[in-house]
Amino acid sequence: MTATPRRTRTPRAAVPLLLVLIALAALAPAAGCGRSGSPPVKGPKPGDLPTYRVDSSFSLPASPTWRRAHSRGRLVVGVKDDQPYLGEKDPATGVYSGFDIEIARMTAASLGFPASRITYKAIASANRETSLSNGQIDMYVGTYTINPLRKRQVGFAGPYYMAGQSLLVRADENDIHGPQDLKGKKVCSAAGSSSIQRIQSDYPDATAVTYDTYSVCVDNLLTFQVDAVTTDDAILVGYAAKAPKEMKVVGRPFSKEPYGIGVSRSDTALRLALDDAIVAHERNGDWKRAYDATLGLSGVPAPEPPPVDRYPGSG
Ligand code: GLU
């Protein structure tokens, strides 16, 4: 059963989580902070981040998306804005940071767009395919799993990272160790995500609760409205690292979620150019530097990136 108690627009969703985290930080005794064993509670600082060589002579006339972006002088990239270490917007400065943002910056640089010429648009999981098909965004970089169903609607460059579905629970939870323990429990995830689809198809005894964003699910977990939040481990470790006394990731990942850069399905030229860009940035060390400065801060060392699947045509 799916309950959709309320809908929240993505740009606003980051704020309640942030308020909860600030409140938790204020309540935490100072002596407890930074104790050994606690992951570092810090985000990437602009100075720590790599810079990418902009290929200003790059041209891709075969790509309608690139031509449109080139003539407007800006690349419009769909992202998440409430996923710590992956794609997060600082509400005070409006600055985006995280591993997905770095993937967007490094591949944009290969397409001839410096960071100053990227416009980010926060797009929720359920709206990704439509935003790409109707040209609202030029590409999408935001924990976007490549799968056969989605490939019928959009094109995917990559994968550039391999995640796996996992579970986030309150720190004092003792009954939930993996998806097999979800019977009769309320499990929250984002509408339109592969995570909620897997719960509904493979664990029908759980009560699925959907919102537009994971940060709203985390608010619901902290306020005892749900028993668990489920999505990719890469996303969940970020929330847990920001409030390690309140939440923990449990069990082993129970799926494979290869992250791709979404593009319009008909724009094969752009997709292949992005595949080339991903491979080049993996080879020259940018990928690892970007990981270490972002997702690596959650405490998980850099893995080997998965091999890029450069599939032909638009299928
Ligand atoms: N990677 C999964 C997906 O693409 C879950 C994360 C998300 O919703 O962005 O559906």
C-alpha cells in the first residue's frame, strides 16, 4: 500500500531537514562532538574542490541540446538540492556542492562550459524523465539509476558510480537490520524512485510512504512518523553522517544502482560525448579528487568507478 500524505516541492524540502539538524547540533553536548568513531560532520569547502580544464574549442554540432546550450551561453543541469555530499544547495549562499555537482562540473568543462556558465535546476526523482524529454534541462546529474525501463524514455551516459539500496533507521532502532524486517513497518522513499518501486514489488508487507524528496522522509523518521527511510547507500550515509547520534544505516545494500547522466533519448551525440568526458576525467584523476572532496567525507573510501557502457544508437 502506498500512502502519499502530502506533497512538498523539492526546493523547500531541504529547509526542514536543515532546521532539524541545526537543532540536533545545538542539543548535542560539546564534549560528544568529534569523538573517535563519529564520522566528520563537515561539508566540502570550495577551496578543497578540484578545478577542471575547460575545453573552449569543443564543438558538437550533431547534438541539438549542445547547440541550444551553446547559443544561450549556459548549460542547464538538473540536480538534487537536499542530498548531503551528492547534490546539496547551501540555503544561505545558494551554492551547490557534492559529488554529482562535481560530475556535472567536470563533464560540462569537457563540453566547453566553465562552472560559471552552469545553471542548476532542482528536479525531484519523479520529474526527471519529463524534464529531459521536454527540454527543461540539458542534462541531469542526481543519483539517477540507469535501468531498462528508464532507457525507453531517456538516454544515459555512464555509469559514473555504483550505489546500492539500503536502509536508514533511528539510532536506537533494534528490530530492523535489513529489508526482510520491514513487515508491518512504515518505510519512506521518494516518488518515482527505483527504491520505492523495489519495496512495493519485493517487500509488499511493508507500508510504503512516498514524498517528493528524501529529506522529507528523514524529517519523518526523526519525528517518529515512519520507521525507516530507504534509498541508495550513497544518499543515506550523507544524512547519517550529519546526525550520527540520531540515525544509522543498517544491513547490506540489496540492489545495484549504477548512476548515469540523463540526457534526451534522441541526443545520441551528447550522450557519447558525455561518456568520453567521464572516461577522460576518471583517467586523469579528476573523478577520484572529486570523490575524496565530497562523498568521501562521509567516511567511505573511493571505490573503482564502474566501466562506462557506451551503447550505440538511441536504444
Ligand atoms: N538511484 C535511485 C533512483 O534513481 C534512487 C535515488 C533517487 O531517487 O535519485 O531512483
